[in-house]
Amino acid sequence: YDPWFRRDLVRLRAVGQRHAARPLTRDDHDYADPRVSPDGRWVAAVRVPSTGTFGKVPRLALVPAAGGRARDLTLSLDRTVVDYQWSADSRHVYFMAESDGVTGVYRVNVAGAPRLETIVSGARIVTGFAVDRAGRVAFTAWTPARPADLYLTGPRGQGEQRLTDFNRALLEAVTLAQPEELRYTAPDGTPLQGWLFKPVGGVKRGQQVPLVVHMHGGPHLMWGPSNPGMWIEWQLHAARGYGVFFCNPRGADGYGEAFAEAIHRDWGDHVMADILTGVDLVVEQGWVDPQRLALTGGSYAGYLAAWIIGHDQRFACAWAQRGLYSLLSFYGTSDIPQLIEREFDLFPFDDVQAAWQQSPLAYVRGIHTPLVIEHQDQDYRCPISEAEQLYAALKRLKRTVVFVRYPREGHEMSRGGDPRHRVDRLNRMVAWFDQYCHAKPAK
């Protein structure tokens, strides 16, 4: 049994009959998180095609509880559904979806042709919500200016109010960097979205400062300036005198299925071009010193960090986090080998050359950038053997490389690990950047 394939919905009788399990779906989709409507007539679930890349957009589907064909409720939106809830009267489903760097709340009717309504919007990332019988929505959200608070709307999103002010003391004591959106196009004309944080305190006329380029993993994820997992890290770097740039390159969620699937069988070159084009545009603004650029990212973005510095020499230093560096070894040791099968249409043992050509380790001789490889001992998503291989190769080549290895931690350490390790990681990273980029922190 392979839990990554063919997850159907099955109806079970709680009591009374033998052979009581009855499949509700038997189609070419995987279903997850089924929820029965309050009136018992429908089952809503998130579904994706059971073949193809993991860039397929998860959509909200509706299945008759008595059996029948499933139908998509969010097909026209072409955005990833993150979470959802039935209305008390079973007439609507409320759901969260990602788009263009923000996460909002929407609702869609069950009867008739789907009609989408926006309930909660704005430049923020909603992280959770609930709907009461009157249609009021309580939700938590991060904004670029503040960590999570609790909000409440009236019916259909009207009359929103913030109910909490958890971080007032912190926000009164610190100065935050403010994001600037950057819309630009890749060399082949693909439209892209990124963001900039200038150092806290701004940049004086004629001054040039170092820049840290952050990249997200996934590869099918989405960042925005309110991202809960990165907000503190970006603000720390800006407070320590760095500009910060990040973008959602091809492969990211939030821009439709075609955009997410554009990296099928090519994880490196197109994404590298998307990111470096944004870096070029930032440098052209004049306030960034092109000799003091740092690069970092984790998981798939750890892959990207190694890939980019193996092909491009512009960065003064880099910090690769919990990455995968050889598709061949990753396939045999990770808890998600299907990622390679579906993203590259191959079993690596059948086409070793194709898998190797898409591996950053294949280009290790091109790595001259001083590099820290950060990894965690108990990472089963990207096993630590990935980091060990890259480190050993760079040491044999006598390159500048440091291995930072955290015990008792897994893939999510930077977001949910031991607080001592998380603080240690942030301090070590800034110290590494300072060694090569010589930033001056805000006073």
C-alpha cells in the first residue's frame, strides 16, 4: 500500500452490517480531509490528480454522501485550497486559499454553478478561521506590520475588527522594516512577484548595503511579506543592517497550476534565472553593494542554494539549509521518494544520468562561494546524508565550507524546534554573513 497514491473516500456504517464499507470515489484523484455537511447530504474534500507533478493545484470538491460523481467547487479560482469549513445551513463552504503572496478566506455555494465570494482579503496571511451560525468569521492573521492576532468579521466579511493586541509591548519597543513589492519579468517574459526589505533605519543617499537573498522550499510553496515562518528572520536580518529580497519563482503556489508546473523536470535553471533576475533589478536600484550578496534557503531551497553557487559566482557567501543535493541518494533515503518520481517522470535507477544532471552535487566543482551547510540529525524528509555528501566533496576540493549539525532535530527545526537551537541558528547565520558582507546593524 502506497499512501501517496489513490486515496479514495469510503463510507462506513458504524453498526449493524457486514461488508459495510462503500467507496464514494473511484476516479483519477487523491482525496484528503473529508468533511460531511451538517445536513448529511454532502461530503466536501480537497482533491488533486493522482498522477502528474505535485504542482497540481489542490481544489475543493463536493461528493454526494449517498454516492455519485464528484465535482470541483474552486476550479475557476485556480488557487491552492488550504483549509475549509461548512456553513451551518449546509449551503456554502468557506475556505482559505493562497494567491499572490497573501492568504484570504472565500466562500462558495453548493447548489448550482459555483459562485466564489471573497470574505477576508488584504495584504496578510490568514493562518486559521472559524464560522459561526450567523456567518461571522473569526480568523487569525499575520500582516507585514505585526505577528498574529485574532480578528472577527460580521456576516459575509462585513465590519471587521481586531480583537487582540498580543504583541503591543514588542512592537512599541522595536522598529520594523517595511516590505516593498517588486513586480518583474523573467528573461523569457514570465511575470514574477518579489519583495524587498531595506535595512531598519533606511539607506542614506549614496550608501550601499549588503543584501541577503532568501529562497523558499517546496518547491510548491508560496511566500509573502507576512509569512509566519520567516517574518522574524527577515526582520532580524534587516535590523542587522541587511537588505532582504525574496520572490516566488516558477514552481511556487499562488499563481495558478501552469505556473506551479512550469518546473516539471527542471528544478534548477529556470528557477535560478527567476531569482537572479530579481537580484539584478534590486542591485540596479543602486543601494545594494553587488560585492556583498548573501544567499540562503532550506529544503528545496537548500538544493537551490547549492545549485546557484555551482553555476554563478556573484555571492560573497551562502548558507544552505536542510537541503537535498543528489536526487539519486535522496530517492533511496527520503520519506517522500514519490516527489522525484512525479516531478521528473522517472525512477532514478532507470535513468541515472538524468537524475544526476538535476543534482547540485554534480556541479560541486563549480562551487567556490564560502558555504555553510546546516542540517538536522533527525531529518527524514531530507536525510542528513545529503549534507554529508556535499560537505565531504567540498572538503576534498579544499573549498571554504562549514557543517553546522543540530542534534535531536528534524526538518522543521527553524519553525518549531528547540528554541535554543533556533536562536543559535539565527546568530550563527548572521555571523557568517557578517564575516563576508560586513553589515552595520541599525542603532
